[in-house]
Amino acid sequence: MAQAKEKLNLHIAMHPWFAMSHISNFLELANKFAEKGHKISLFLPPKTQPKLASFNHHPHLITFIPVPVPRVDGLPDGAETTHDVPFSSRPLLMISMDLTRDAIDSHLARLRPDVVFFDFAEWLPGLARKRGARSVRFATTFLFTTAYFLGGPRNLPDGCTPKEEDLMHPPPGFPAHGIGLAAHEARVVVKAIEMEFGGGMNLFERLKIAFKECDAMGYKTCRETEGPFVEFVAKHSDKPLLLAGPMLPSPPDSRLDEDIDEWLKGFGHGGVVYCALGSRPFLAALKPPRNHQTMESALPKGFLERTKNRGVIHEGWVQQQLILHHPSVGCFVTHCGASSLFEGMSSECQLVMVPQQIDQFINARVMSSYFKVGVEVEKRDRDGFFTREAFSKAVNLVMEDESEVGKEVRANHAKWRELLSKEGLQDSYITELVRDLQDEKGHSISFLLPPKTQPMIAFLNHHPRLITVIPILVPQVDGLPDRTETTHDVPA
């Protein structure tokens, strides 16, 4: 019996894009798999591994496999993740990731995993097939983001990327009616997806290949929150859709830095705005803008002195989860990355949204206008700039007790928080996901069928990449009605 159970345990390999948010999501999924007794090999850049050690809650099952980041001309020395490079250098990092292909192939040959999870490395499904494994393209964004940008419903010609005017409106049948991008946002998105992203391809082309070549698509979501979008994507895709649940991050095995904790304790319950600049007490976690080495050099002269009693500017990584759950923090101003939004919605902090790029625009629009769990800062249509008055207005709307908008978003936020933390919800999705992966053995089948019968059962072929239907003509026999193929065509 024990031997039978052991055979059911999976060995899963993971190769996420070299960005901390992507890596963290993959590690969180690895933790969920490990809770069920499955083994995970997670490919990571060497220097990045120590930063994630405290988030590996099952080191006896989750193994970090070091994959050195190859040197590429123009990439800063020692760069391993997007945190180490400016946005303009991300294509170089992708080239470097492409250069890990042979190393990954060697690891897969040695490890022999059952399944390989990936996101941007569109060549990974080919390596997985070569080594007898299935591949899952795992997205760290919301499912509704994929639904919005989905090429199929937009009827784009093969080889074409969407234009600005295409992206200002949702595709036909999109569940969130009236949601769209402003002209300046569409420009940002098109520029990003058309930008060369290593290997002579743009990001849109890489993702199209990834979607085409993978055996299944995975998302960190659940039907309870994104049900209509799940149905929409499933309708327009020929790949199995695997849901991992909301995947709220596990509490880190650490405590909030003492300096930050003591500073926060100096303010009333829920009175501090995290990552905001305004008249309220604030804690801002920021990266220096372009052409500045430090945040201090980028701030207005005298700013730090004027705000020293009510604000802290922190450069680099902060313990965001712990900060959001601190009793003194009442508002979270977020750039609307999917991971940050999930962390915000699982806390009691009210959400103010200031999206900056690509998926963040749709995240903010859907969360503020469709789900109504926060408020988006108003921006100028022509260029996306916003004023400090607009910023202050958004913070006050969610923070003031008598604000009607605030009452609505606080109530909706509370419903989401309760739903996401519902006992057994996450476990049920991981159990279902594991079952799907165990059932998907990845074997190739050739199914011999009469030609006219094939279209009648096409909808039952859930794995067209693996199940090939081969037409076999039914020879004419005296006494058999013309064009007969099955018993359905002849009398009993």
C-alpha cells in the first residue's frame, strides 16, 4: 500500500522568470505541493537562494537547484533578477535566461520530473517532452488579465500583435463590461509587448509560443473570485485550465524589523498609509527613479527633514506582509501587481491603486470598477500624470468613516478577505490540481475513427495535443447503406 502511495507522489520541476515576484509565487506553489508530500526542484540563481530560504517551509521536499545566470554584454556584473537591472535591460536578462537552456536540459535529464512549471521560457515545453515530462505554463497574474489580452476573441491575424486602439476596449464577451485602457496606458502596453525581449522575439510572441507548446495552463485563482473569467478563458482555449487557488502567502518565518515596528507603534490603530506620500503618517518603500542613485537625491530638497516625524522613506525590499498586518497600518497604496493585491486583500488595509505598467492597469481597473474593493487614483487621460490632490482624494475616500465610496469598498474588501481565508478553500484547489497532474500522464494516443464520426466527438477530446484522431475509411459492403460508419447508421 505504501508503495502504491509513493508512486502517486509527483516530482515537479520549476523554472520561473528571473523576477522576485515570479520566483516568490512559484515558491509559494511549491510549498502548497510539498504540504501534500510532493517533491519539488526549483531552479534559482545562486545569490537569490539565501533571500528565499526562510520562505521554504518544507526544505526536505523543496530543493533549490542553483542555475548560474550567464554573462551577457550590457548586463551589470552579478545581475540575477529584474531587481538588479533597469526596465530597459530586462531583454538582456531574458537572453541570459535563454542561455540556461542547456543547463536546464541537463538537470531535467538527471532529475526526471513528472511535470515542469514555467512562465516566460517558451522553449521549456520542448525540453520537458524530450525528457518525458509534461509542461504547465503557470501565470502569476490574475486570470482576468489574460482574459483581457487574449488574442483569440480579438480575432487578430496570425503573427500580429494588438495595436493601441485594440487594447483600449475589452475583447468581445469579456465579463467585466465597460472596462478598458486609456490611450496612454494602451501606448505603454503596446510598447512593452513590441519591445524586443531576447532571441529576436517580443514578449507577446514568446507568450504565444508558450501557450501553444505547453500541455496545460495554470493560474493562481479560484472560481469563487474569478468564475466568469475562468469560463471565458476556458471557452477560448484548447488547453486544460488548472487552478491553484488564491495562494495567499504563508506567514514568513521572521519578525518585522524592530526600527519599523517601533516607529509604527507611535501612531493610532489603522492610521498609517503604507507606500503613500501625503498629510497622513506614511511608510514609503521606493526604488530610486532613473538617473538617480539614491532616493534621497531624487526627493525634493528638505523633504526628509520636513517629514521626519510622520514619515519614513525606505529603499529596497521590505517585509510587506508583516507591515500590512501591523495594527497601525490602515491604507495600502499599491502599484497593483497581482501578488501585492492578493496580500492587500488578505489584510485589513484599505486599497488605493496607482498602476504603472502592463497588467497593473487592468488589475486596477477590474478591482476598482468591477469588484469595487479599492479606489484608483484619477489620472490625466493624455499622459497618465496625477496630482497630489487626486492622490489625497483617493486616500481620504477609503480612509474616512463617513465616505460612501469608502463604506462600499470596505464592505466588498471584507467579503473578499473572508472568502480568500475560508477554511479548506486553498487545500481543495491544491488537491484538485494534484489530481489533475496525476491524471495527466502525458502519453500519446492515436485514435482510429471513421471520418464523419470525428467532428461528432471532437468536443470530448480534452487533450488534442496528445490524442491524435486518424481517419479510417469504412469500406463499402453489399447490403450496407451508403456512407454508413457506425451502428448508429444501420438498423439493429
